[in-house]
Amino acid sequence: MQGLVIKNTGSWYTVRTDDGRIIESKVKGNFRIKGIRSTNPVAVGDRVQITVNSQGTAFITTIEERRNYIIRKAANLSKQSHILAANVDQAFLIATVNYPQTSLTFIDRFLASAEAYDVPVVLIFNKCDRYNAEELRFLDRLTDLYRQIGYDCRCISAVSGEGTNALFPILAGKVTLLSGNSGVGKSTLINRLLPEQNLRTAEISDAHNTGTHTTTFSEMIELPAGGYIIDTPGIKGFGTFNMAPHEICSYFKEIFVYAKHCKFSNCTHTHEPGCAVLQAVESHHIAQSRYRSYLSMLDDKEENKYRDAF
Ligand SMILES: Nc1nc2c(ncn2[C@@H]2O[C@H](COP(=O)(O)OP(=O)(O)O)[C@@H](O)[C@H]2O)c(=O)[nH]1
Ligand SMILES: [Mg+2]
Ligand SMILES: [Zn+2]
């Protein structure tokens, strides 16, 4: 029997079968998924095959290949990671201009990692009810910047409800990852979209606020119109991020357009003569903030190379 893993608590996985039943399942035997050393073999969002036993529970026997997955490094240095969710259709990145301020580097890194996994992102600026004139001007500049690059940007208030109804059509029928720094209003938005979820999300956020990093609780919240929202705090991006330095610029859509015109095909866009990217930054066709984010990701790679050498 086939199904979808919609919840994971410890060694139990809740599977929603394709014929609509909910069956508590465990993993049978030892799964080895190539390329990933993870603390959990199965994740929320996985498509699985199960065999039901006489007690009404089941064993997960097969995991279908993942289109993408979101991973968090385990807290220790074991190189193990924890898979938070798999097979995401799109992500909502919740950001705030203030209260708290979301850093543009954080936004750009998230966008780049989503680009690498072909996951569309909707940028949602929350708390619009709270901003003063200056903050609203900054918000305008940000939405201009990201819309020009090609991202869908929304300004909402999860508290007043402004702009939130327009999110329903985007959510319908899809698996949407809700992401963003702590305090930007993810739980408030879920409560706004799904009032009947109120108690449960409150419990979830409380459990996380106690700060135990070992919490392995992940859940898909089913939407009345079909589709699911996954609220997993602490996600910085997608995948294992095994990208080569020269690949990074292809995940910054507007930078990539210019990169094709650089004099050298192996241009890193940092110092080379005839670099079309540097020229475009100079002439403000590429935003400084985006270029800085690109450099910061390039820096990570240099650092890792260095570390790997030891
Ligand atoms: N003014 C205002 N406050 C908000 C809004 N959305 C969330 N908040 C507040 O921001 C704080 C953090 O919200 P929460 O949903 O817990 O954030 P999470 O950590 O992303 O889940 C709470 O005090 C919320 O009441 C909003 O649209 N406007
Ligand atoms: Mg929360
Ligand atoms: Zn270049």
C-alpha cells in the first residue's frame, strides 16, 4: 500500500494512505539512502510503501526517490544530518523589515538554495501593520528589488489579516514549506489561515521555544482545499548544498544573466578583468546586497575547501 508520511514523532511515522486512511508506521530494517547520513531514514513528505500488520499498524518497506529534501545538521560533529521534510512543491519565506529585521543575506541564501533545488519561493513580508513611513519605504525598495529579479512578493499582516486571503490560491493542492527566522510570525500566519489549528500550533511553538535542539517533531498541516503546510523552524535552506563555487552564481538569477558575458568562462566575479558582473554591480544593474550575498556564499565554499584539506 502506498502513502504519504505526514508526521514523525520519534520512531513512529504517521502515514496517510492513498485511500485516505491514517496508519501509524515504523521503519522495517535498515534503510540506507545514498549520499545522506541522517539520523532519520524517513521524513515528513516522503512517499512510502507500507505493509499493514494484524495490530493495525504498519511497516514502511520502501521510500520513493525524493524530488528534494530539507536537511538540518545534527547538533554534534558526527557529520550526520536530520531530514526535516521531503518533496516540497514550494516555499513561503516569511521575512520582516523590522521586529525582527530579516537580513538580506539570509533571504538571498535561502533563495539561492531553493533555486538549486528548483523550489519556487514566494517572499512574504509580514507585520506590515507595524511599519512606520521609513520602514515602509524600505519595504517598497525590497519588493521592487525581488520582483525585478522575478520573485513573487507579498506584503501581509498575519495579525490584521491584510493580504492573507490572497495566499489561499497559491497554497491550494501544494506542499508548502513555511520558513523564516524565529519571531517573524509563522505560527501566527498558520493560525490566521487555519483558525481550527490554533491550539496545536501553539503547542508546537511552545515545544520549540524550550530550546531543545533534539526535538525531531515535524508535521504537515492539511489544508481544507487540499495541500499541506510544513512548519519547521530553523531552516536555513535546502539540500546538502554540495555545490561547486562556479555553480553558486547560477542560483542568483540576475547575476547569472551577466555572468554569461564575462571575459573568462571560469570567472569568479571577484577581481577578474572583463568581468561583466562587476561592471553590472558598478552600474547598479545588480544590487549591492545581492552581490554581497553571492560573495558570502563563495566565502563559505573557500572555507570548506580549507577545512576539508585537513
Ligand atoms: N504587529 C504584528 N505582529 C505580529 C504579526 N505576526 C506575528 N506577530 C507577532 O510576532 C510575534 C512572533 O510571532 P510567531 O507567530 O510566534 O513567530 P514565529 O516564531 O515565526 O512562529 C508574536 O508576538 C506575534 O503576535 C503581524 O502581522 N503584525
Ligand atoms: Mg512558531
Ligand atoms: Zn565575472
